[in-house]
Amino acid sequence: MFWKSIEDVKNELAKQNYISNDEIDMSVYLANSLQKPILIEGPPGVGKTEIAKVLSSIYEAKLIRLQCYEGLGVEHALYEWNYQRQLLALKLIETDNLSLEEKEGIIFDEKYLLKRPLLQSITEDASPVLLLDEIDRADEEFESFLLELLSDWQITIPELGSIKATHIPHVIITSNRTRELSEALRRRCLYLWIDYPNLEKELAIVRKKLPAINEQLSEQICLFMQELRQLKLNKTPSVSETIDWAFALSEMHFDHLDKEIVERTLGILLKDWKDIRKSQDSLSELLDKVGVIQKLPS
């Protein structure tokens, strides 16, 4: 897909119910025009991964996702040989009068190659969306696997040589900043930072995701979340928790917040007992700032 203008990007993202901003629109536009990856950093749950899913829908492209983790290696990210089939092939030709080079040519054939996400992304019939999720969880050595792909859009397999991309993938790389990424990787990407949304954007997200929610309830929820994030918590709740909380309260047919409702449902927002204790100690003050009822109506 070729974007004619940034306004086209904004409109297409809106059609997918993704609430963007000028920085996101520009990054998506430039990444498509320059055929560059986007490195997206920010706190967990603010919509980094969602961008890849939305672009997959917009481009009508296959989404190939590589969830990164400590110890991620070539065999899970790039490729792996199907050793069982290779051994079977060797058994079948062991009595044939073939040279070592001829036997290697038979067993190191692409039909015995198991394509993992990185290799799969450059051998598709059409440009896919490649999501490298939470790359900061992988070891630093893993980044070196990516450099050839992101620089030359090719992958080198010793037994086969270099395999160049048939179509350049749309690459989204996300990071929660649990460690610093290498300068070599950063230079190959466009950079985008997504932070917790302001009140206006968070309210727009909630109402877009839950169009039937009570207006007063949605406003109080988002006001409360903005205040809650000001506390020094171990794990600050993100937009995904806001949506979960709003959905739960809406499904229970609440039309406003009060102290008892919030106390009973803090486990949706906070996933650390110290954070829950701290928020409970500050709950009356938080609710005063939001301006909600302190007791259930009699």
C-alpha cells in the first residue's frame, strides 16, 4: 500500500478503532515510504503491539509475530533444519554411489528447511507485517541476527547462501526498555515513543472500544486512572487495564464510581499487593480528586 498523505494514515487507523496521534501517523507514513522498521518504546500496555495488528488489517497482510525472550536463538528466530527428514533421506541414498558433495546437495535442500519468523517474513508471496515483540527481553546477541535482515533484507544460511527478500516486510519492533538496545539496531529504525495517554485520549479510547458504556462512568474511570498513575507504583496500570476495568464495571451495569466499587475491583487494575495496599491508603484522596461519591447510595 502506498500512502498518498498522512491524513490517509490517520483515517485508516481510525477505521480500525485505533486512537492515534500525530507522531504515530507520521511514523507509519514514513516507515511505509522509506521501507524502514519502526522501533516503538514505552510502558507495557499502551498500544505498541496493537499497531502491528492494526497495520496487518489495513495492509491486508499476514501478521508474523516473534515473541522475544531470554535465550532466544537462531533455531527459533531464523531457521532450523529438519534433522529427522534429513536422516531419512540419507538412509535412502546411503547405498547410492554419490560423492559427499552430492549427498550434501540432496540433504541441504530448502524442502528440509524449517522457516522461523525472520526467514518466513522475507519469503512470503506478499509483504507481511513482522512483529518483533518485546525485543528488550532477548539477549543482546540476538540483535546481531537482525542486523543483516534490517540492513540488506536478506538472511545468510551457510549451507544455502544468502536468501534475499522477495517482498520487504513491514517491521514493527517493540520494547519496554528493560534494557538498552544497541546503537546498531536503533540506527536501522525509525523511533517512536508511546507514553500513557492523557485524559482526552484515554477517554476516547475507552469510548471507542466500549461504545455502550455510560458517559459518566467512562469519564470517572479515566479521571481515576490519571490520578492513580501519579502514585509511585511498582507496576503502573496501563490502557489495557483501563479497558478491562471499564468493561467489567459496564457489564455489571454501574453508572458511576464510589469507594466500595473501586475497593472491590482493584485487582483488575493492580497486579502487585504492595501497589494495592498503597492505593487503598490513598483511595479517599484519589476519589476526592476525581470528585466521585464516597458511599454507595442508600
